[in-house]
Amino acid sequence: MSLKRRRVLAGTAAVAVSAPFVRGAHAAGKLSLGFWDHWVPNANGATEKIIREWAEKEKVEVQIDFITSQGNKLLLTSAAEAQAKSGHDILALSTWLPSRYAEQLVAMDDVMAELIKANGKVNATVEYLGKIKGKWVGVPATVGSQIKGPCSRIDYMKDLAGVDVQAMYPAGAPPKADSWTFDTFLKAAQDCHKGGHPFGIGLGSTADNVDTAGAIFHGFGAMLVNEKGDITVKSDPVRQALEFYKKLIAVLPPDVAAWDDASNNKFLVSGQAAFIMNPPSAWPWPSAMRPRSPSSSGRTASPPVRRAVSRRSRRFTGAYGTSARTSRRPRACSCACRSPTRSSRW
């Protein structure tokens, strides 16, 4: 979406200028952006490059802050800025936060209409999280959006559990993974545990741990809270999911209850884990920590039980729409359309 001069002037205070008009370096104003501080090397640089190119073209002065999720700093930043009704013009909001702050976010229907026209319809997960009461309040962001299927050691899975990842998911061909169910998953976890290379699945309170639990519960059709907000814990699917977890916990590392988002990554690249639930970004760690053969790491899909599920975590970029900064909406919308969203896996 190109930012037209007429569109900027329509949303900003009129300024009297004498002819001839000279467009300065930051003639279109300022914009502040808060992004998730990605821990993978060079990831932040790629995001910043895209934004700087847009800013140079549109003559906008941008301030970019990369905010860590460690210690929930990004989460706390969202809460603090919402309460203060000031802060970044565009802020990265994960999963449920667009709904949480929907009343304070500028409607992004026009931006999403153009993006959907260019890229096609979004998937159900994105629409559920980003479209609240029929109104888009966030733009799906590429950075931080993940399909968190398992990341496993091909050699350990085959040697210890008899699970041939490459045969189940042959390159360039459809999957042959009908036998990959939670029953097979549990047996593989037990076999790898006996072989000295257990599955590394955390039970802590951070995102990777909670996302895994959500995928497993969803795989059994277990819902803790329904779409109306009713508590639905007392159900057969929930009991089945808990029984599965009870068996799985017995073969996990003893300290998994204290794991954070980095723990499973370290467990895999140190050569100890046969399997973790994480994006492939677990691999970009110091080479000294990796197993000797990079080709030994592979990908599988989350095992389906009753229904096929992929463990997804979606991060959204939203523009705050407080009265103090309504004049910045045209710039924010244009930037949101140019931010790392176009290549997003809708």
C-alpha cells in the first residue's frame, strides 16, 4: 500500500507553507514501532531493513524498539501503554492480546482488505485472533508467527523408537504419516527415554510450554473454556488429555516443570533430546553446542488424534488508536501494510 501525500495531509493538521514547497527528509512525520526482539541472529536486522526502506521512500522518521519477551517485558509493555494511552504507534501483540486491547486499537479493515486481496484469504487461526466482533484490530505479522510442529533428531527417532521421519514425510511427496498418532507419539517418547535421549517437552508457564499443552488438549478435542467463556473442564476429552499427560510426564526430563522457552532449544542442540515441540529456529545456536551432523535434525507434524492439529502461535502487529495520536493513523496503516506481513504464512 503506497502512502499518498493526500492521504497523509487528510489526517494531519494543516500547515501553511510558502511556494515553492520543499519536501524535507521527514516531511511525512514520525512513527514509533515496537517489535518482538527475536533471538535468532540477524532476524531483527531483516525487519529493520524493510522498515527503513519504507521510511526512506515515504519520508517518515521511524523509531524502532525491539522488546524482549524474556521476563514478559513485551507483555508488560502492552499493558503499560494501554493503561497510559500513550506509547508506540505500532506494537507487536501476540495471540490473545488483540482481543484484550480491541477497544484501544485502530480498526485495520482497510489494510486487511488490501492484504487479503493481494495474498488470499487468511486461515481460521489468524481470523479468530485478529478479527474481533467483525472488525480487524491487528495485522498478521510474519516475524514471530510460527507453526510449532515437532523438531526431532532423525537418527534418534529411527534408532531408538523405530520411527522413520524421512519415510513419513518424504521430500517432495505427500506425507505417509497415518500411523503418527498420539499413541505412537507416547510409545516413541517411552522408547527414546529408555535409550537415554528423552523427548524435551516443557511443563512451565511460558509460551512454548503452554502452546504444546494447547495442541495436545486440542488433539483430544478437549476445551477448557468454550467460545461463550463457559468453563468446560469436566469432560471426557479433558480427562483423556490428562491421562495422556500423566503417562508422558513419566518419561520426560525431571526438571521440565521449570523450563522456559529456551530450555527445549538447548536440550535439542546439546544432543540430549530426541524430540521437542518447537519451530526449526531451535537450530540457530552456537555451533559448539550442536550435534556433529546438522542433517540429523528433522521435522515431523503434530500427531493427530480425532482431528489434525498444528500447534500455532500467531503474533499480530496492531496500531494503537488513542485520540492523542489519531493523526498518525495514515502512516501507521501504510507501515503495517509494508511491515513483514506480505510473505506471511496466512
